[in-house]
Amino acid sequence: MRVVFMGTPSFAVPSLRALAAAYDVALVITRPDAVRSRGKVLEPSPVKAAAIELGLPVLEASRMTDEVLEALRDARADVFCVAAYGCILPDEVLTMAPGGCVNVHASLLPRWRGAAPIQRCILEGDEETGVSIMRIGHGVDTGDYCAQASCAVAGKTADELTAELARLGGELLVEVLPSVVDGSVAWTVQDEGLVTHAAKISKSEMKLDPASSVEANVRRVFASSDAAPARCAVAGKALRVLGVAASDACEAAPGSFRVAGKRVFLGCVDGSFELLEIKPDGKRAMSASAWAAGLREPQGSWELLA
């Protein structure tokens, strides 16, 4: 089976690797090199790096130009596979391959259509999430799906859940692809009455708030990312919170913090949670206990950042 793969971030890499191990990947399309970290140096996408390692032909494109369309035709693929490519695909591309164009989406559709399904399922406290192999259509994640696989959400950060779903997606894609190409697969129409939308996460949503519940604040930390970090101010010092745990080991009044036995607790409206790892502005990441050793007082206030 000949396959064209389109993807860009690390989430897409396990799908590419799984396809390359099972089928003939004729072409990989990914978005162009970009500044992807704190430095100013252009870096290849994770998919490009993986494709080069695998010895696969790569074409960088941020849109479907005539050159890209010609390359897609020349690939003579049986099916196009997509995982977080980041580009709108025109009708010509969707219908070019005999097997059509299928996408690996990181949710159990129709729940969490959109840009941030993984973070949204954490913020909402979903018990489970998963991946869906779906047809690409004109709406945002509105296409029929033919296969799903699920996993538990609790206790996993967005990075951890992303890695797990990426692996599940690659395995499921390879498993279902032959039946997609030969037309024997059964497609399920999404129930519009069950749709939820996963809008892009804003930085303001990730701000920790003493007026919120312990659970809400803990979920914000687990769902946070470099693009939308969980932040607050403790003892007047702005910091990013990297690790937390709900805890009843120490009672702290709402809006206050306490250091007890080298452990740092922040009080919310319904209890306290413990800081485990933090990154003060302008400094390196460190354990909360190491940071607390530099505080003048073992208790004080914490607040929502403006």
C-alpha cells in the first residue's frame, strides 16, 4: 500500500513511524522549518526530523500550491493520512487518492472537535479520552469516523496524554487502513447532539485562582503548556507552576500559603493543594521545597496574576 503522510508536531510522529514500518510511505508533507523554541534558530518540524531519519522523501509546505498538488499526484498513493498537519486541504486533495484522506484526531468524536481536545478533556475532568480515525471534510472535525481507541485521563499531564494518544493513534491508523482502502470499513456519522468544541487554550484560562476550587486549579496545572502556562503569584513573586498535587496534609486559608515541613501548600475556597515544582520568573525550574527555603516567612498570601 502506498501512503502519503501529512503532519507537523510530535503528536504526528508515532503515526508516521507506524506507517513507515507497515506500508510504503511515498511522500511526507510537513510545515516549513520555523523558530520552535526559545532560540532564534530555524528548526525542522518533528515530522520532518523523523522522516529524514527514516529516509523518506519530504516536502515542506504551508499551503497546497500547484507544486504540492503535482507532487501529490506523482506519489500515486492509495490513501492520504493526516495527523495535526496544520493546513486546510482543498477538495482536490481530499478526493485525489482512491482511499480518500483520513485524519488521526485526539478525542473520542463527537466530543472535543477543534484545536485543543487534549487540554479541554483535562480541564473538564473527563474520565476518558481517546483517538478517532476520521474522514476529513469541510467543517472542523465534522467527518465520519471508522475507528476509536480510548484511555484514562486522570493523573496525566497534557504532555503525557499527548504522547499516549499519539501512540494509540499510530497503532489504530495502521490497523484500520487496509479496510479503508478496500472500502470494507464501516463509517459512523457523528451525533451532532453530543458535539463539544475544543477551542484553543488562552493564557488567562490557565491562571491559578484562590477563588477557584482545588480541583479546578490542579486541572489547570495538568493541562498547562509552554504556550499557556499555569501561573500565579506567591508571596508577591510571580511564578509558573509545573507540578502540583491535591492534598489535605495542611490547611491553608483561601488566598494564603503555608510552608510546613519544607512542603508548600496553597489555600483555595474548598481546601489546599501542594506545590511540587515551580519556575520563578527569570529563574530555572526547581522543587517547591528548594524555592520555599528562600522565603522570609513560612506563610503569607498567594493571588491571581493580573
